[in-house]
Amino acid sequence: MTGPLVEIRQLSHSFGTHKALDEIALNVEPGSYTVLLGPSGSGKTTLLSILGGFLAPQEGRVFIRGEDCTATPPARRPTATVFQDYALFPHLSVGDNVGFGLRMRGVGRSRRNAKVRETLAMVGLADAYSKKPHQLSGGQRQRVALARALVVEPAVLLLDEPLGALDLKLRRQMQDELKALQKRVGTAFIHVTHDQEEAMALADHCVVMNQGRIEDQGPPERVYSRPASRFTATFMGESTLLTGKVQDLGMDEISVATEVGPVAISASGEPGFDVTLAIRPEHITLVDVPPSVALGEAKVTDVVFQGSFKRLLAVSDKNPEVTFIVKVPSNRPVSVGDTVELFCPAADMILMSR
Amino acid sequence: MLPFVAMGVLSFMQHGGDGSASFDNYRQFFDNPSYWRAMVNSLEVTLTVTAISVLLAYPFAWILAEVVPLRLQRLALMLAVLPFWTSYVVRSYSWLLVLSENGVVNKALTGSGLLSDPVQLANSRAGTVIGFVHFFVMLLTLTIFANLKQLSPSYRKAAADLGAGPLRTFLHVILPLTLPGIMVGAFLTFVLCIGDYITPQILGGNNELLMPQLIMMQIGRRGDFPLASALAIILMVVVTIAYLFCARWLKLERS
Amino acid sequence: MRVLGKLLVAIYGLAVYAFIFLPVVVLVLFSLQATSFPIPPFTGPSLRWYEAVLGDTRLTSALVNSVMVAVISSALAVGLGFLSAWGFARYHLPRAALLRGLITLPLTVSYLIIGMGILILFNTAGIPKSLAAAGIGHVVINLPLCFAIIYSQMGDNQVNLERAARDLGAPEWKVLFLISVPVMWPAIFASFFLSMTFSWDEFVISFLLTRFDTTLPVEIWNLLRSGLNPRTNAIGSLVFGVSVVLAILFELILLRRNRA
């Protein structure tokens, strides 16, 4: 097969005056794990509903396997959804829940049973067949919901905040299982979450959404290290943002006049252009390791011990409106009120247009 | 609580007796076929009413919850239970107006030439049943509507996603999930219906007696409180059995 | 096929509405009848039966009685229901579940049986039939309801609020009147309103427990003995009108409260 598995073209949708989706274009490759990441209200769940067929978009088309599915009802499109609240039918046993889709497709009892057991075994719940959903723990219910969606062999599996209801530890464990499961079955997963750690852990392709638009998309490593927008730089991990004007143009080098003084980095740009520099907290150091850019002195206002590191907030002496977010090794003695000198390797600074 | 104790004690006494206890009143119920008959009538009427009310109310509640646009639902529901606010006695009387020999229904039927003679609707079991069904359709519509609205919309979505059409979604998912609620409503109908005196007295006529009428007769005409107490206790026992039946059924559903 | 289905749904819905409204419409329509039989053909409109009803001192005094019994018995039922719910929620009583069951038991028993039980009790105690007796009967039927509504609204949150008040130094009676009652106000209001409507509409208990001075439903019942009579239509329509206005007021108050 050529071309993407799912192709979304110029999708727009409004609820009243609120624009939930604004000209979304997105391709999903076969066998990939795509994560839609964004804060609540960013349109990610609306997008998933449209993919699942629960909502007809006002503008734009959705193609799955090259076929126009924009108006196809959920029952007839090659997608299956894992719902946020799992939506396991409480009156049916686990086996009947998982077998529901096959039963609706007219698969005979014996074949159905065999497939259901096989799928349950795959998610590690072989012995839960005759239990009722309310007898299971949250994590087990999650797996049943997965099995129920996978058993009908969809081309695309849609997951709506599937780990949202689980506690932190279980969530991290289920993340690993989800990823492993996806690699094993080879189905394309599209997963909605507002948890950036979850997104980085799971995604082959990470789509950052905000206010109905796609802010950035790509492999999570790229999105993290080279975010395309201010929003991405602060939503997917933290960043200190410095704004300024491009000042002069040398040999592949520009100087940006920021709030904390001129910063020289290797890049190209037009003089007079407004730009933003984003710096990840782990890239700021308290000692000068050449070739580093000096960011000036700053006063520490907050120190939070977080186990393997300490997270500092420090207000710049040059401009009190700039607060640096810094990660330092946890054995480094530093306390509130200290004045520190900050540096950052030029190569680690992220240049963005405003 | 005291009234019940007094009634319990009294049910073993005799009318005009010396205060010695016996099971005579209970024996009387089992020996006298006309008393038996009242119980059987009561059960027949109550079960008929419950069945018809549920069958009428469920689709109606479904229409209110699913077909009527969301912003009109509150209004539609309020309208549907508006006649609740007529006094109970007046409501039965209104049905008498509608169903009597010269009433609206008979006038319409004979006037349009569908029937040559008026049908007897009032003063018959049909009258009682219609009067009851009217009341309980409203009650059940209310409870079933609440039940349908409580269901998470994702159940319906999940069923559709897995390939079930509207009919099968209803049969395999919606109906089983609302069944416990229906049972609660049906039980309420049963309890209220079997103990009601007004509707059968106004609409049922003199052809057959139901239990509440029989009890009232013992009090009103004969002043036989002990017998009335015994009959009342038998009625309570029947309700309790119905309750146990429902409760067991509901528990089975849950586990 | 789809159109047919929609048509069927519409027809069914309208048919049920028609069934529900038929008796009310007939009742109100023939209360405006000009002649003395509330049966077709319609000869009105005329307000003569309303005049007759409002001029009937038996009916108007029954109306006053009904309102009095409803207000006083509901106030008592709510007060007792609140105190017992408060007691159950605050203190661990021995056999609390059993006691709770006993309090709510009358909910499942027919009014006729409750009325009879009270009648028997009063007979043996030598208390004569009166409006007050009927009022007590209404307290008996409404107390379980008030208890159930108020008790269901008394969550842990409530308990914590009271703990906070005590922690800040409020004596027990102040906790009750400054915290518990105001916080529970919606539930108290709702149960008072429900009790009022039940008491207002209750027939059997009043019928058994009153003699000369009686409540409106009993007086209407007495009217019924004279067969079909437009007076009954008129008084019935009046009661209906008043109840609907009250219900709408209730709804509006609740709606406001929810929005606020």
C-alpha cells in the first residue's frame, strides 16, 4: 500500500463560536504510534471523535486506507476506540465484552470464543474471561477495554486518554505495556493525552496541539530538542524564554539583543527580526564550560529538591521580568537568596521566530 | 411504629370478642372464597397495570430522552407529568367523566358510527386499569427517563464502534443496563397500586372488590377492625414477598 | 424507512401525551359547562360553577383546613426528619441499619394500612377523630420521606464542615443552626415541599381520621357521591391550577439555585 494509512485534510470544526479544530492536516503512517498532546480544550479529543466517526466535521475530509471515511458511521469504519471511562458493559462478563464486536459482526460462537481468549491472553488477562468488569482493578479494566477494541482487528486503534484514570505508578507501567503491545500487533495507535511524559515515552510521532491547531509534529526527540513554537517549548517540558531582536549578521552567526544582554549563536537570520530563544532547564549551568554564553547573574528565589536533581527559579539581575528555570545536580549546595552566575552552551539554545 | 404493633395485636382478636387471641381472622380469609377473590382480583389488576404501564412508559421515556432535542427535554418531561398535579381523587373522577356511558370516549365512538351502543368502560375492571395506568405511566416515565439519562454516552458509542446497529445497541446494551431501574419502578408501581383504595372505588364499580376496598368495607360498614387488620397484614405480606422477589432479582443482576 | 420510523415515533409520543392529558382537558373543559351535567355536548363557557364552588362554605373551609394541615404537618415532619437524620449521621447508634429500616418502612406500606393502624391506635387510646389526628397521620407518612431525602444529602463533607465549626469553637447548638441547617437548606426545602404536596393531596388517612371538619380531598369525595357534577370539575380545576403554579414556582426556585 502506498501513501499514509490515515490522511486528514483541512479539518475544521466549531462548537458554537468556539473553534475546536482549525484547519488540521495530519498523516498517520501504518504501524506507527501517534500521540496527540495538548492541554484540555486544545481540540485533541474532538479530533479523535472525528476519526472514530462519533462526530461529523463541518469542514475537511478524513481518508483511511485511501478511502473517504468522513461520513462513515463508527460501526463501518476500520477504527476501534478505547474510551476514557473504558465503557465496559457492566452487565456482560469480560469475555462477552471482548466478544461483543465479533458477535455484532456475526462471528460464530466457537471462533469467537477462541479469538476472545487469545486476545485476553495477549493483554495478560487469560483467567478473567468469566469475571464481571466491576470485579477488576482499574488497570485490568483498561486491558479489557484494549482487548475489546483490538479483537475486531481495526486498521487504527484510537485511545482517548486511556491512562488518565490510573494512578501514577500504574500509569508508567501501562505505558510500557501499551508500547510493547503496539509493536507486537503492528496496528497503528492514535493516543490522546495531556501528559507530556506519557507522550514522549510512547510516541513515534508526536503531535502537539493548542487552541485547535497543530503547533508542532514530529519524532518526540526532535519536538523536545528543537520545538517549533513557544507553546511547544513550554508545554512539552519546561523552558526559559528570552525575547529579543536579531542584531548583526556575521559568518553564520547572529547576535540577539535579549532582555539579559546580547547572546551570540550560530544561525542565520535577518537583522531587526523579533525572535525568541528557548533554553531547557538542564542546559543552564552555574559554571562556565566553554564555549558557553553568559546569561548574567541571577538571584535564586526558589529551590525544590526533586530526588536526582534540584529545580531552581532564579530572577535575572539585569531584568527582573526574566525568571530562569534551572536544573542542577542535587548534591550542589544552593539555597534561596544566593546569587548565581548562569551559562548556557550556545548550541543548546533554541531559536524561534516570535 | 406503634400503629403497626397495634394492628398486629388486633388482628388476632375478635370483633366484639373478649380479647382472647386466635387465628380466626386469618382462617376466615383463607376459608371465605369472596375474600380470596378480592386478593386474586387485586393481584390480577396490579400485575396488568404494572405490565401495561412499563410497556407504555419505556418507549415514551426513550423518545423523551433520545429523540426530543436536548433543550426541550426539561419542558417535555414537565409537560408529561403535569397531570400529576391534579388531586388524586379528582384525577380518578376525571377518568369517570371520560369513560362514563355518556362520556367523551363513548360519545366519540358512537357519534362517529364506530359503535352502535356505548361500551362499559367506567364501573368495570377496565376503568380501574385505565385510571391506574394513567397515573403510573407518568411515574414510570419519570423514573425510566432518569435512568436513560444516567447511562454514560460512551456505552452507546462503544456499541456503535464495535459494529452494533441502533436496534442491537438497544437490545444488547441499553435495555439490560436500564433493567434494574425498570424493576425498581415496577416494584413501586406494584406497591402503590395494590394498596390504593381511591381508583378502584371510583372507577371500578361494584362488580368486583379489590383488597383495599374489602378492608375499607370491614372498617366502614361493619366496624370489624380485627378482621381489617388481618387483611391488611396479609396484604403487607404479599408486598413483602414481591419486594424479596425483586430484591433477589436485582442482586442477581449486579453480581 | 427512516421517515416511517420517525413518523411512528412522533405518533407514539403524541398518543401518549394525548392519553396523559385527556382527563385533565376534559376536567377543565367541562368545569366551564353552562348546564348541570359535565358530559358532551359542551354548552359553555360559563363560570357559574366556579362561583358556586367559591360560595360554598363547606368547600372553602375544607380548603383552609387542608392548607393548615399541610403546612403544620409538613413542618413537623421536616423537623423530626431532620433531627433523626442528623442523629443517624452523627452518632453511631446500635443497630443503626435496623432502626433506619424501621423509620423508612412506612414508605412501602399503603396509606390505607397506615391510616387504619393509626385509627386503631387512637381508638384504643381514646383519642377522638379530628383534623389534628389527620395531621399526625400525615406526619407519619411524610416523616420517612423527609428522613430519606435529608439523610441521603448528609455526606461526609457535611460531617467535616461541622467538625471544622466545632474546631473553631462553636457550641453544639450553634453548629446545628449556623452550619447544619443552612447547608442542608435545599434538602430541607425540597422535603418540605414534597410533604406539602403529599399532605395536600392525601385522602384515605384524612377520610379515616376526621369527622366533621375535614380536608379538601375528603370534601371532594363527598361531592362525588352526587355523581357527575360540574362543581367537582370546577373545584378540581382550581386545585390543579394552584398545584401547577406551585410546581412551576418550585421548579424556578430550584433552577435559580442550580444556576447560582
